[in-house]
Amino acid sequence: MINTVPSIGNILIDKKWTMATAESCTGGLVSATLTDFSGSSSWFSGAIVAYSNEVKIALLNVPEAIIIEHGAVSEPTVRAMAEGVCTALSTNVGVSLSGVAGPTGGTPEKPVGTVWMGWHVNGTTYSEKFLFPGDRISVKQQSLHKILERLLEILKTS
């Protein structure tokens, strides 16, 4: 996962694109990892840690109706978050995560370890749901690995 960051950065630099993150369940872990690399300021614009629904609505422009109908941990929410962070921070690429890291908060429909991820890349939005095993820290780490792995795959074909 960490080895994907230089590749992500190089692709963004080559395309003259920038990126941002919209994080809920990871609480800024993705943006912290991206900024661990020297030179990331040339392609990483910033992050919005939108842990509450109010922040998702106010800063990422997620329609309240989406959260009411589908919940914060849902495909429509992460798609709106990824698109919203691109708009808010004027970037070409946005990634988003919203999930149930545990150990509480799970439901039969959305058990602990459920994480929805979104990627908005130069006008196209992708999303995917994952179910990660383990404790809270493990779910957050697995989410970090997966969102960066998938981002690199998407960027290589964009």
C-alpha cells in the first residue's frame, strides 16, 4: 500500500492533476499516509474529515435526503462525498470512505467491517463495498490499503 503512493503521485504529476480525500471511518488516515511522502504537496490538495453527517452535508454537499434514505455508510453517500471533495477543493481526483469500523455500530444490514469507498477521477465516479475482518484498527488499515490500491488501478486506465 505504501509503495502505491509514489506511483499515484507520479501519475497525478504526469497528468497535471491534483487530488483530495473525504474521510469518515478512517479519520484522516488516508490523507496522513499520502502526506508522508516528500513532494506530495505538488499533487495532494487537502482533506475533509467528515465524521458527522452534518459535515458531510455542509462541507461535501452530500444531499441530506441521501443520508436519510440510504445512511452514511452507503454507495450514494460515498459517491457524493468523492464528487463533493473535488468540488470543494477544486481537484481532478477525490476519494471517499464511510464505514463501520467497530466494535460498535454494526447492524445486520451493515455489520462491523462494512466500508463503502468512492473514487471520482476526472469526471467519472466509481464505488465499491468491502467487508473487512478484524478490530477497529485493522478495518481502518485494510480500508487504507484498498482505497489506494484501487485508486492506482483507476488512474492507470484514466
